[in-house]
Amino acid sequence: MTAAPEAIAVRSRPERPTGSRRVRQILTLVRRNLTHIKRQPEMLTDVTIQPVMFVLLFAYVFGGSIQVPGVDYKPWLLPGIMAQTIAFSAFIVAIGLNTDIGKGMVDRLRSLPIQRSSILVSRALSALIHSSIGVAVMSVTGLFIGWRIGEGIARGLLGYALLLLFGFAMIWIGILVGSAMRSVEAVNGLMFTTIFPVTFLSNAFARTDVMPAWLRTLAEWNPISALSQAMRDNWGVAGAAVRADAPWPMHHPELATALWSLAITAVVAPLALRAFNRRTTD
């Protein structure tokens, strides 16, 4: 008896791996993504040369105009630069994912017995590793300009953990933009005109005390401000104290950063998955 066409199709469909095989898939794709960096070292300029350039420019060129009375501006600045760099992890994952979709790499991966989610997980891990390189470079640069962790190892690690947690949330924004936009140029335009101003409309580079009231309110409710303040508090940066009438996120920056990260992930992740599935489904 001849089997029904539907039965043949079901039997011939490759089995989707799970468990340890799925972990190996993710690690293989992460290695594939990082191999691009090895072969094209210029891809690291956004997390090496650019952050160091920002640190040096703001510390030694613009620092004289942004000096905070009684505070050494250089170590105060470093957490803000790190917050900006981790926010741009969305930029990295959006460009990488959009390139893979546009060049047909995702379609080729879909033809293999591989979980579709492994593509996104590997891209997210690669972006975090990419951004972490920049954080490490800036930490070393900070040692040369006078930055130190003054609250102990545990609180120092907590500052870095909050940085990576926020980076994870930003990655979902990158997945959404990279899936929704039709070209790398569109990704560049959208990300640059949104994330770049948001990082400056915060306390990352300047105190909010001198801002107009309406602008100060926006800046102090900006998640970048909470992240920057959390790192300054946990690293014992001089001058990190906030005004008594500052809003709740400034007085509880660790909790605010965690809540912002979870909220961004909860809202954006479903939209990102839907956009990715719609873009990669025939």
C-alpha cells in the first residue's frame, strides 16, 4: 500500500534537535558570528576606538566646560560612556541580523535541522560579547584617567551585571529593528536618529541639575540615567549623590535599571519575534 503524501512529508521532515544539540547549534553560530570579527578586525572599531575616543574627548576636551563642582569629571564620566556603548548593542545586532536576512544566510540556516530561535540566541550572545569587549577596553582606559572601583568586588560586579542586563534588553530592540527594516541603510538611519539622542538626553555626560525642569524630568526618567547612576553608586564614584527631590529612579537606580530592562524585554521581545518570523517565513 502506498503511503499518503502527507505521511511521506512528515516522515521526511528533518527532526528539530533539542537539549545539548541545540546548545551546540547556538555555540556554532556564535563562533560563526565572531569569526567575522577575526577576519574583519575593523568591525571592532565601534567598541574599541570609538568609546576610547569619547572618553578622551569628553574628559580632556569638553570636560573643562562640563566640570561638576567638587567632582573629578573623568571617573564620573566613564559609567555614562559604558551605558552609551551597551545601548549601542542594539545597533550591532540589528545590522548583523539584517545583513544575514538580506544575504539569504537565514534562509540557508532554515534549510538545516536547526531551531529558528537558535539564530536569534546566537546573534544576541554575539552582540553581548562584542559589546563586552568595548566595556573591557573602557575599563582599562578608565584606570589610566583615574577611575577606580571603590565599593568592593561584589558591588563592582553588580554594576557590570546591570550593564549586561540592560544590554540584553537593548538586543531585543535590535532584533526588532533588524527584522523589520529592509536594508542596512534603513537600520543605520533609524538606530542613529533614536538611540544616539536618547543616550545624550540623560545624565551620562552631564548632571541633570542644570537642565530646564521639563528636560531634567525627561533625563532623570531615561533608563540610561538609571543605569549610569547605578554604576556610579556601585563603583563608589565621587559626586554620585542625587538631589533629595530627584525622581524615584535616581534614588533606586539598581531596581529601576532591572525594572526598565524587564519591561523593555517584555514589550519588545514578542514584537521582535513576530517581526523575525514574518520576515523569514515564506
